[in-house]
Amino acid sequence: MLEFILALLTAVRVFFHSRNDTALEILALRQQLILLKRKRPRPRLSQFDRLFWIILYCFWSRWAEVLVAVKPETVVGWHRAGFRLFWKWQSRARAGRPKTTAEIRALIRRLAEENPNWGAPRIHGELQKLGFVVSERTVARYLQRVQRHGDPGKSWLTFLTNHREVIAAFDFFTVPTLTFQVLYCFFVIEHGRRKILHFNVTRHPTAGWVVQQLGEAFPEAGPYHYVILDRDAKFDVEVVTFLQGTGLRPKRTSIRSPWQNGIAERWVGSCRRELLDHVIPLNEQHLGHLVRDYVGYYQEDRIHDALGKDTPNLRPVEKKPSAEAKVISSVRLGGLHHRYSWREAA
């Protein structure tokens, strides 16, 4: 900055010299510029250097004749860049519509993802009820950025929750015997109270055998409207036709989606952990006897978190009958489990 001011003062001194002195000084300066350019072909220019040449370009038409340090096109480019910066500054954002906060944007996305069928008016109304001040047009603009395909898992869970009292499900699971034969266990379970409606074992499962078991599980029109089943080849057209004939609507799960039949899969896991992992079935009759005993324990004695610490058959709460009463245990499943109750002291 100081060098630039000194250069301006030196330039003013020229106006007080004679024409001959001025011409000789210009000649000497040009010779020094030639030597400087030979030593340093492309000198580095500061912002004040650029400003000087831009001002000279605006007020003196012969500026290009004396320009040596840079090309004339460079000075014109500097001027154009300054012009763009000036109008960018003139067009800067001033006071206007307030920006939508991150909290509102996140809430719009959340409402859209949790409610795939809601449009901008519905979401805008919900935001107003929460005390947010935002226009419906703003909500619609942000909804365009949200991919609203819906979550199939949430849709399926909603269906199961809203219809659990009228839903039943059935499935197979396999158990090896002592002689390495594979037995197929078929069961039907309801969703409302998790009751086992039917159970049986076979070595040769067929569609006809499944229809026979379903006939025993659903002897007449009951409270069930839907039946969940997977895509097992044994559940063919004959099985589906029988279900439709009894007034039940079959709902097949997606391919490789056991979680969609979660109640049935959870019962299989409980049966394995609490019984089958501790015994070796001898044959078909032995396995059927073991699992039927487990079904009785499961429905009468075993408590379920999903049922509010109750059993499918509504096990009553026992009050202590007297101060001398004692808690006794009753063996279940050969000692694998127990049931506890009060008994009066002898």
C-alpha cells in the first residue's frame, strides 16, 4: 500500500517537469521495464496494481499503448470480474422470507416417512397443531425431496396389530429322531392369545394331510378371518381352496421373510429352547406325546410378556390363603419346568 502511494506521488511530479525531461524519464523507465521483464517475465501483481490499471482503463483511452507488465486483455478481464463482483454484492440476499429451521425440516421428513399416505395439507395441519408457523407450499416443496415408498415392514406390522384377534397362522418345523429320521410337526396358532389350536406329527407331509389337519383345527366357521402361511410347496392350491371354502382369507408371506409369520416362528423357537433341545424323540408317537405335553404347559402355566405376564388360557392370580400357607412346586415336562402355587400348611 505504501509503495502504491509513493508511486502516485512520483507520477504527480511529472506534471511539473518540462516535456524534454518527461520524455527522457519515460525512456529510462521503459528501458528498466525491459530489463525487469527479461529477468522476471511474469511479475506478480497485487490488488492495488490491478485497481490502478482498471481506473486508468476507465479514464484514459491510450492506456494500452503504454502497458508492458501485462496484456491488455488481462486488464479487461479484471474489469469484467470487478463488474460481476459489484452486481453480486448489489444482488445479495436481503430481508425476506425466514429460512425453514432444521427442526421443521426433520419433522416434515419424519411425518412423511411414518405416514406414507399423508399429503402436504395433512402434514401442514399437523405442524400447525404443534405450534409451528410454516406455509403449506413450503411443506409441499420439502415433500418432493422425500422418497415416500412406505416401509413394507411397518405396513405388515400394522395389519397384524389391527387384526390379531381374527388371525391364525400355521407352519411346519422338523425334528430328527434317535434313528436320524426326520419328523414333520404341523401346528396352527392364533394371534390374539397365542393359543395352539391344533398340533400333529407325520413322517410324510402332503397337501391332503394338511387339509385334514386344517379341517380338525377349523371344524366350523369361527372368529378367524385371515390365515397366514408361507410359500411351502405343501401349501398348494388344494390347501388354499379349502381355506377359502371355510371362509378364511389366506395371506402368504413374502419369499424368505419368516418375520412376517413372527408369531408362529416365535412359538417354534420357544418349543425348541424349552423342550426339544433337551430331549431325543424316539419315534413319531413319542414326539407327539412330548409336544402335546408342552402345548398344555405353554397354554396353562407358562407366562408371556406379550400377554401382560399372563398365559393364553388366562391363569388366575392366587392370593395367599393364610399366614401359614407355603409355596409348592408342581413338575412340568419331566422336571424341565415347574408351576408354583399356594398350599395350606398341614
